[in-house]
Amino acid sequence: MYSFIFDIDDTVYDQIIPFKKAFDRSFARYAELSLDDLYRYNRHFSDEVFEQTVRGEMTLEDMHAYRITEAFRVMKVNISREEALQFQQDYAAAQGELELTPDMRKALDYCLAKGLKFGVITNGPAEHQRKKVQQLGIYDWLKHDEVFVSGELDFMKPDQRIFRHVEERLGLDPEKTYYIGDSYANDIVGAKGAGWKAIWIDRRGTQIPEGGVQPDITLTGNDSIVETIRRICEQ
């Protein structure tokens, strides 16, 4: 029997939706900018300093200010720290309105109805990610100890140890376990390095580095994850 482990951010919900809400509240005067590009740069700079933040070398507030300030800078717009932090406040408020995509809701229903082993691995501060999981209603399908947050552990994706930890806790067969995520570097490289299979939800048209590992399945934002899971289980 196959198992399915899900990422959270930009996987079970579309992360650009709360980002757009915050942008419209804080930066409507820059409406001519490409929101997709700004979002992509914001993610890039967030990932760049994520480990520093986890190690306590950068405060969460500094990280929040840095990532959006640098994203705007690349797009040749300068914003103040105060504007960056106001944006973060609006972004956090919008994340309090998160909802699962309808397709992902059906996927979780399918996994539960079929008695499959499934769970979540997500990177990020424990309290912040648990709050997101709660807001999304994930605990309607999963128990608290079937959701693994890097902030509660000593390692994070793409470190193979987090995948091994989940294997042990949930009793997974790595050769029959699919990890479903949006981040090529964290989710696909991490899962494949651990010997798992990988389904990449590529919402932004990301290019795989030359010679990079290949996901087993690549989906765009318009492809159905529940139909993908169903095909895997029924083949």
C-alpha cells in the first residue's frame, strides 16, 4: 500500500493568495509590478536566510523585513523597514484566512477513505506552522503526531534525517512513499535523497538545475493531486 506525505506552504494551499491580499493592502500603489515575480523573489530571499533564522542568528522580524525589502529591491523599488513590517503584519492576517484548495481537500478525503498512511512534513517555526495547520483544518484528517514540524526537531528539509524520522514514526516503506511538495530544493531533492518518490507541485514554472534530480511526477497548479493519487493507488 502506498503512503503520501504532504508539504504545507504552497502545496495544500496556494501561498500567493494571502501574499496578494497583503500586497493589495500595503502596496497597491505598485500595482504595475509583477506579483508573481515579487512573490518568487520573496520566497528566494526567505529561503536564503531561513537556516540563520532557525539558528537564532537572525530574528524572525529581521527575516520578514529582509525578504520583502530585497524582493522589492530586485524589482528596483526601495521600501522602508516600517513598510516591510506593515506588509508582514498584513500577510500574517491574510494567512489567518487560509483555506485548503478544493482539490487538496478531496485528496485528503481519498487518503482517509482508503485507509492510506498519510501525514505532513513542514519546515518552519513550530508555533507558526502549527497555527497554519490548525487554520487549514488539517487536524480534521490527521492526528497531532502525524504532522511533523522542523521547528520541533533538530533537522529540516532537505536533510534526510527528517524523512527517516517520519519513516520510523509512521512505519513507512520509503519505496512506496510519495512526498508531495512545491519546493524543488527542499521537497524534491530531500525526498529523492531519502529514497522516497516525489510529486512536485510546480505552481511557478521553476526550472530544474542542470543535472538535478528528477521528480517522479510533476504537476502544475491546474493538475489534480487527488486524480494523481488515485492513479498511483489503482495502477
